[in-house]
Amino acid sequence: MFKREARQCIISKSRSLPVQMQKFIEERKDNWKRLEELLGKTDGVAGLKGLPRSEVRELGELYRRAAADLAIARAETRDKKLINYLNSLVIRTHGMVYRADGQGAGLIWRFFSREFPRVFRETAGFTLTAFAVFAFCGILAFALSYNDQAFSDALGLTQVQSFAQTDTRWWLELNQANQVGSSQILTNNIQVAFMAFAFGALLGLGSLYILATNGLMVGGVLGTCFRANPSFGGELATFMVGHGVVELSCIFITGGAGLLIGYSIINPGDLSRMDSLKRRGIKAVKLAVGCAFLLVGAGIIEGFLSPSNLPAYVKFATGITTGLAMYAYLILAGRSHVPENEV
């Protein structure tokens, strides 16, 4: 436990030190005092959890400065009291940070119970934009593919048309090895979502491209199948609905995260582009990480339930139920007893 007398003794003694060290202490004493105050707030069981997010960031910054000050003090002075004071300050802060890092289960719970749904709500405009791009391209591709074979051919869907005409249900192959099929689907889903997120660094244009091309392919495949064989198209839609609500929603969310990154570069506001990218990039990463876990569930459903022989109503019920549950969680979770500055 730090004593204010120790700091005051060091400050008073600084008058007898060389001018350079006097200036060093005078310039930094307020930072040391503030770090002590923040550490005082963490005393008890709560630890860093007892601090708002802004003060946690401030503590981290002051900790780094104190560590640098300790290195300077060791190099520039032989004053043991100053060195011991800064050493104790750094050690105590390090212990607090290390203890917080060890609380992995608590951090994971906090992320999914509070941070992920809150960031989703804060960035809902970008998610809606991503959905609009996907939906527009999907509807357009469905209409054109349904009415014009040349458009289907232009999208490279000739083989899909052949499958529909010959009743070749390619998705049923997943039943031959569900575990393998599920893992392949899961990897593909996460890859698409990651690309929609990562390509946002290209001023958001990369995310728009991924959303548009996936919308064109989904709409084009369905349009082609319904044109060539309506009942076959209906079976394909039934296969897709069980996992599709969660899967496509994750693509919209990660696509929106990519657009958020692009927007932070194009319009940093009052911040520098780097600071804007850091601040909004943290939110975008949270969205991508949360969606990666949601896609695990979607991949399992797509690998096991969607290609099964279960009745269509079971698959529709699964899609509707999982979609409602996911959006209820994203819209309602983390609303109570959470300070505004926590996220």
C-alpha cells in the first residue's frame, strides 16, 4: 500500500536534487498521484472490474509512463527513495493488471453478456447498410436468373442448372460424413465473414464487394434452381433456412464491421485517422470475434440438421427460432446495470 508521505517526501527532497531531476519530478508527480488514486479504487475484490472502461485505459497509459519514469530514474539518479517509490508503484500496477488478465472466464462472460451485444447496437447502421447491399444484389440476381438463362450462365451457374434439371441434390452428400461436412462448412462460413470484415481496410470497398458477390451468388443459385425445377428450388430453400438466418446475419454484421473500418479512415472526424481507426477498429474486432462464435452454431446446424431427412417444418422452425433467439440476445443483452462508458 502506498503512503502519500512517501511521495511528499520525495517531492520535498527534490529541491536538493540537480535541476534536471527536479524538473523531471515536477513534470511527472501529477501522473504518479493519479496512478495511486486509480490503484486505490481497485482495492478489494472487484479489482479492475470496479473501474469504468475509460479509467482502465487511463491506468494502462499511466502504468506505461511510470515504467518509463522508473527506467529514467535508475539511469539518471542514485536517489534510492525515488527509485523505490517508482519501483513499488510499477510493481503494484503490474500485479493488478496481471491479476485482471488471469480472470479469463470473467472477461469472456463480460464480452458475450455485455460488450458484443452493446457494440452490435451501437453499429447497427453499418449492419443495416451491409444487409441492404446483400439484399439488393440477391433479389436482383434471383429475378434475372429466374427470367434469363444467359444471366445464370454469366454467373457461372451452368452446373447448378444441370443439377436442378437432373434432381441432383448436391447438399445431401453432407449426410455421408456429417462431421467432415460440418467442419468444411464452418471453415467456409468463417472465411467469408472474415473476408467481409478484413477487406473493410480498403476504404470499405472490399466489404461491399464481398457482400455484393455473395448476394449475387445466393440469389443467382436460387433463381436458377427455381427456373429449372421449382420443386428442386423449394428443397434447396428448405435446406438453407435452418442455418441461413444466423449465417447470413453474421455476414451482415461482419460486413458492417468492415464498413465501420472503412468509414473510420474516410471520415475520422475530430480524431487523426490512426486514432479513429484504433477506436472504431476495436468495435469492429469485437463484432468479428462474436460472429465467429455464432457461426460455429450455424455450421453445426448446416452440417447435421440442414441436409437431414427431417420434415421441412422442423428446418423452418429451427431457422426462425435461432434467428429470434440471436436477435433477442443482441438487442436486449447488456442493457441493465452497465455504465455508458464501459464499452
